Amino acid sequence: MSTANLSQAIVKHCEPVSQILKAIAHPARLKILCCLMEGEKSVMELTEFCEASQSATSQFLARMKDEGLLVSRREHQFVYYGFADAKLARLLKAIKEIYC
């Protein structure tokens, strides 16, 4: 692939990647996503992990779900969240390898 073609490919994806990076830029949202790297979790588990109120955690989860980062499923009275796309897990793994 030539440099010009590579540059065009990168430019083509700048907007969606920028939206994902903006969505994960908040420390609490990043904590939630890091916890989800281990697999799907309930709202209660995420609230405890993030040491945040259930209301705040639910708002973060709702925003990330609206942005297409997360999916949820209900099981009895519990709601479980997980990644909507495996690319997000790969991105977080790369961040963990570089910064942790």
C-alpha cells in the first residue's frame, strides 16, 4: 500500500475513532471498560469496582451503550454489560500493554 493510500485509509477512519476515544476519555468510563475486559459484569459489580454511586455508574453505562460501545442483557433483576465490539477490547488491551 502506498503512503498516499495509507494516509487516505487513516483519514477515512478519523471521525469514528475520535468518537470512541472521546467516549472512553473519562476516568470513570475507562475504569468501567477495564473491568469489562475480564468479561461481562452486573451494574452492582461495576459500581463496586469503580467506587462510584449506582446512579453515576448507570449514567456512564447508558452513555456508552447509546454510543454503541456496550451491550446489555437482563437476567431477573440484574442487568449485565459487555463490549458491543471486540475492537474495543483490543484497543483497551493495547492501552493496558503500553501504560500499565
